[in-house]
Amino acid sequence: MCTKLGYMAKDQYGQTYHNLQHPRKDLLERLGRKHAAKMYIENSKHEVKHVGYVIAGLWLNVYTVSEFK
């Protein structure tokens, strides 16, 4: 069983944001902003999935960080 350690985010320029416990709240605080729009993708099966946020012109994909065994 994997142990969830939190979240991380990566923007379109390759900048990473680590140690996020509440991704939206933590990213807004770090970037000094108050609004975030949700970002979605559509896969080949036409399923829409929430993958991150758009904050201050940055497209941030959010990932779950878990322990590797």
C-alpha cells in the first residue's frame, strides 16, 4: 500500500512547487493571488478530467506524491 505524502505542481515552464498539502490554497498563497481557475484535459475516450489550475497565467498540473517501495 502506498503512503500519500501530499502534492506537487509543475507549471508550463518546468518550475516545480513541492510540499503542497492543500494544492489550490497553497499555490494561491505562494503566488500571491486570490483566484484560481480549474484546468481540465480530455482523453481519447472523450472523458474530461481535472488536472490542475490556471493561476496568474501559469498552467499548473498537480500531482499526488506517494512513497515508492
